[in-house]
Amino acid sequence: MLMKRVIVCLDVRNGQVTKGVKFQGNVDLGDPVDYARRYYQQGADELVFYDITASAEGRTLFVEVVRRVAAAIFIPFAVGGGIRSVDHMRAVLTAGAEKVSLNSPAVREPDLLTAGARAFGCQCVVLGLDAKRVPASAAIPSGYEVVIEGGRTPTGKDAVAWAKEAEARGAGEICLNAIDTDGVRQGYELTITRMIADAVRIPVIASGGGGKPEHLTAAVTTGGADAALVASMVHYGDYTVAAIKAEMAAAGVPVRL
Amino acid sequence: MIGVVDYGLGNLHSVLKALAHHGAAAELVATPAAVAGCSRLILPGVGAFADGMRGLRERGLDEALVAFAASGRPLAGICLGAQLLATTGEEFGTHVGLGIIPGRVVRIPAEAVKVPHVGWNRLVAPVGRSWSGTPLVGTVAGTWAYFVHSYHVVPDDPQDVLAVTSHGPHTITAAVGRGAITGFQFHPEKSGQAGLAMLRLFLGESL
């Protein structure tokens, strides 16, 4: 039986781990390799690094971060943020990442998912989907709209429909980030998580809102997710990954201990 | 010399880093002569079966690998590399493989489960199969390994199945083995300390 995964998310800006709240304001936390090693030793199942750097120098720095992380940990990790071409995907995969996460560029240019899947296999292509609660309408029947550019720009796309389309185009996993609950640590958005988990046949990672171990348990049971992403709750030392997984196991969730 | 086969596909970096972690000086090998000069060989790879075979053939590495395996030197395939050891692959049409471990590469049945099979799952030996003398010898049954795949190897001879894992109601081949040949369907280089131990044993070191 596949274990439910606990994935630690690290935002990287100019080569440093950083954490923001609701996409507003960021605090630099330290060297990504130190964080990677710490979470590897704590039993994280996977890591994901998002490059939130705006500058070209920062991007070059990020590939170097990927290379250094790959030498330090022996679990899979994904990278995302600003990846807009197959060549860029190749650069980070060659540097040692297992997967690339495509978010806004996949919305603007959906063929990117297909091109990535053809070049590297579906398993390498994660769709990053930011969803925001809106009144249900004919165009957005699920009541969750896809938003891009860190939540600033609505797209008019229905989150569930986009998840299905991305699967058909070659995405191998979906990382669903609920904008409304991101960074506030009050629990994942279980409604949209469940809707998407039921709508696609590829694994779904719940993201946005993890604050306590029971939130992760809810995401992978009630929410139907295959994995849950954590950031703040481990970065600030409130919990270790091991402690989270121990509580999930005690609640009957199959996790790797 | 320990060689890691470079045939234009795959996460070579991760394998090299995992070997370097053991202080093993592995080199990328991309020619038949370089393959022939190795004492141990790792065939990594991610991607589609046909692309993998094309990459090997274009470099004349297919025959070199068959000859290497026949010489009795240790050879390990990882993920797609494990699948290429089989006779045929059924991903996007039927394609001829290396035929080093007779068998077929077939899609994981989709009933009641998600495919690709992505994540951590437990390794178990098939009934009557011993891990003695294989890179899994130090592995405790039930140990977790990291998988990412949609196809798996079904060897003609069930004795060539070294380890299995359960995905919903399905039993999936997790590793194949025959003599000095091992095919890891999971990624030992991404399976934490347990995976690193398997690589160390493959390198002929003790735990």
C-alpha cells in the first residue's frame, strides 16, 4: 500500500529559504541545503523548492541550489517557480531534481505540460494549481477559480476542469494550493481538495493551511489527497516532520516512519 | 571502474551523487568500449521504453550491455533501466528490449488504484525467494522504497522476481534479479538510508 506522503515546501529567494504569509511579505530563514538536510533526517518523504526570485542572477543561483541539495539528500524533490520552457525543465532535472512543478506558465501555455511529459515522462511534471473560492457560476461550476501570479490574477478557469485538462495533457501529479487558507495554518481547504482528488486519477497533493498534524490527517482522509504539503509548521520549529508523521500514524494514516 | 551508463536520458546526477556519498568513484560511460572497461555498471533512466532503447542503440550500447551482462560482472538497472533489461516493452507500442532478464514490461493495472504508482511503498520478497547474495540482503522485509512508474517488469521465470510491492489489489514487481544482474524498479538513490545501503552492497561493500 502506498504511504501518504508528507512533503516539505521551501520557498527560495535569491538562494535563501524564505516564508511569506498569503503572498504578502517574506522573511528569509536560511540556507536551503541546511533545511533540506534537516527535513531529510526528520523523515520527510519529499521536498519541493519554489524559486520566487525575480532576477536573472537569482535564477542562476537557484540551479546551483538544486545541485547542492541533490548532493545532500537522498529522497525525491521537485522544483518550481518561473519554469517556462522544456530547456529550463531540463536544466533543473539535470541538476538533480526529480520533478518540475508548473503553475502560471502552464495556464498561459498548456502545451508546456504536454511537451514536458513527452520529454521527461508524466512523472516529472507536477501541475501547481492555485485555487480561490468564488461564487459558483456557469463558467466556474465548482466554485473554485484558478488564479495565477501568486494569487493576484484570476483566470476565469474552473479549478476542477483545469485539473482534468492538465491530467489529460500529461501532468503526473497535481499540487493543489488553496489561496484562501495558505499561510494561515487553520487547516487545508478540504472541499476543493476532495473535488479534485475525485476528479482525476493522478496523485493530488494538498497545500495551503497546514498548521497541526490533524490537518494533514484530514487532508489525506476527508480531503482524499495522496500527500500534504507543510511549510510554516516545520520551518518555525513548532513541529518536526517526525512528530507530524507519528501523530498521523497514531490516527491510522499509513505513513513511512 | 564503476560506470553509470549515459545514453541521453535519465537522472544521472542523482545516481552519481548517491555513489559519491559512498566515496565510490563512478564515471559516466557513453561508449561500448567504456562499458566493456567497467567492473560494475549501473543503467539508470527515466522516460519511455522506446526512447531508452533508441538512446542505447544509437550509441551501440545495447550490444555492449548484453555482452557485459553475459560476462557475469554486476549490472544494476534503475527504474527505466530495470525495465530495459527485459525482452519487450509495451509502452506506446511493443518494443524490443535488451533481453538480459527474459520478460515483458507491462502497464500497471489501473483498477482501483492510481497510475502512475508514485510514492513510498514496502518491499517484500516473493514466497520462496531469498535476498541472500543480492543487493537487498541487508534490507528488512517491509522497508519502504520510493517508486515513480506506470509500467513494471513481469519476468518469464517467476524466480527472477526479487521483490514485490502491493498497490491496491495489485502485486507489482519492485525488483528483478538473476545472478549478478539486478533491476530496481524503485529508486534506491532516492529511498533514503535503506536505498543507499542497497547501492553500497551493489558496489561490493559491506554494510
